[in-house]
Amino acid sequence: NAGVTQTPKFQVLKTGQSMTLQCAQDMNHNSMYWYRQDPGMGLRLIYYSASEGTTDKGEVPNGYNVSRLNKREFSLRLESAAPSQTSVYFCASSEWLANTGELFFGEGSRLTVL
Amino acid sequence: KNEVEQSPQNLTAQEGEFITINCSYSVGISALHWLQQHPGGGIVSLFMLSSGKKKHGRLIATINIQEKHSSLHITASHPRDSAVYICAVGLGGADGLTFGKGTHLIIQP
């Protein structure tokens, strides 16, 4: 049982380049989330998808876009990467809303923007 | 916005000691999560609770809704318990959680 799978695990970009982080879950969960984790700070929500076909902004959405491709997949795109987006990114899923069920996390994607 | 404070920020203890990590939050919540993050980064959910107490193996989580406070206890601590423990709270809405900054626990043999 793979759970939540993120790719890539590591990526180095130059300022202005674009890239997409991929996330897939095999637990038939309705809700999916993208977080970023920076030193000295708690995880912060970038975007979430409460259910297939819906996406909403979280706490720090600027510079990012998302796509809920289907129930399994939720991707995060950086259109023009900036050094401030250097971070570790985590995808997570829950059966239905993070307030009501256990969260399952991917292994994280470490992104460096030069 | 809910503020989540964890204490202590860092904790070093000897193997076998009883460990307590605290989490306080500022507004009423619908659920509280305790998460564990090992070196290397993976995050695992330990508990989700909205009232009372839950136990899993050597881990116990309690929550006091009136005092807006939760504790995570580890009995008979072991070096493999060394990790960052993160508290996260959710309101009743559809979005994600508000996370504490984590407690870095080291258990020495």
C-alpha cells in the first residue's frame, strides 16, 4: 500500500524556471493538501482540495497554482520560481476534511531555488 | 487565526524516562492532531482527538477543551522515539490545519 506518493523528492531550480510537484494517493481520500515547511516555522497550507473538482487557497498561496486532476492526484505548480520558494513541500490527504480524519503525508519534496 | 504554542521546543532525556510535550491553542477547535517527524523528513500521524484521552502503545494523548490544552506523553522512552513532535489544530471549516513549530525530542541511550 503506497499511501501518498510525491515526486520529485529533490529538485534544484534557477530563479524564473517553472516546475510541477506531483502527488498521488491510493486510499480513495476526498481531501488533499499541499504544505510547505520552513526552518523555525510550522507547516503552512498552500492550497487544498476538499473534494474532487474543488480547490481553495490556504495561508500562503502566492506564486503557486494547483490542479486536482482526479480523485487520486493533486499537483502543485510553480510558474516562475523565486528563492523565497526554497522549502520542503509536503502533500497530504485525508478521507474527508483534516478536521475529521487522520492525515496521511507524502515523504516530502525538497526544492532549492537559486 | 488560531495560534498554536508547543513546549518545550527542545527536550533531551535519558532512555526510560517519562516524556511530556505540551500544546496550547488560542481558539476553540474541532480536532487536534499529534504528528511525528523523523530525521529524513517523513511525517506520520500519531493521534487525532477532539476530547478525552487516547492511547497507542507507549504513547498517550490527552486534551482539555476548556483549557485549550493538549499533552502528548511517552512512557518508557526509547532512542527510536527521537523525532520532532508536531501539534496541529483544526477549526470546523474545510481547510487544513494550523501547526505548531514542533518539539525536538532526543532520547539518549
